[in-house]
Amino acid sequence: MEAELELADKNLAVVKEIYTDEVVKEVSIRGTKEQVLKRVLNIIDPFFTKCDEESMIRVSADLPETGYGHIPWGNYADFCPVNLVKGWLL
């Protein structure tokens, strides 16, 4: 088993060297199939439903008291990435 793990680590190092750490992602396979699938989808699927961390959630109380203010729709500013892609395809 130790020899197999050592070989896997060497192969991983080669793959990371070729494709960089930005492309190669490690995913824990501990847990049920559903838990592992959720971890994989969180990494590779930009449209997979993800819950925001409570510290990152913004509400109306966060708006400035004076002047114009709004809460952005998402991480990409004030547009929906699905509609943006749809517009590019038309």
C-alpha cells in the first residue's frame, strides 16, 4: 500500500508540474458518493448551487444611508452570468 501511495504522490507531482496548481485540484474521497460528488461539483461547475458564508452575506442594512446604493447580484457585479453567456450565444 505504501508503494502505491508513493507512486500516486510522484504521479501527482508530475501532473501538477505540467498543468500547474491552478488547474489540478485535490478532492477528498472520504464520505458517501453524494458528498464526494458535491465536492467535485463545487470545484468544477461554476453554476452549481453554493451557499454563501454568513460573513459574506450582505443585506439592506449594509447599504449607505445617504446617496444611491445597491447590493450586487453576485461575484461578477450587476449581471447574471447565465444571461451573459446566453447573450453571447445569440
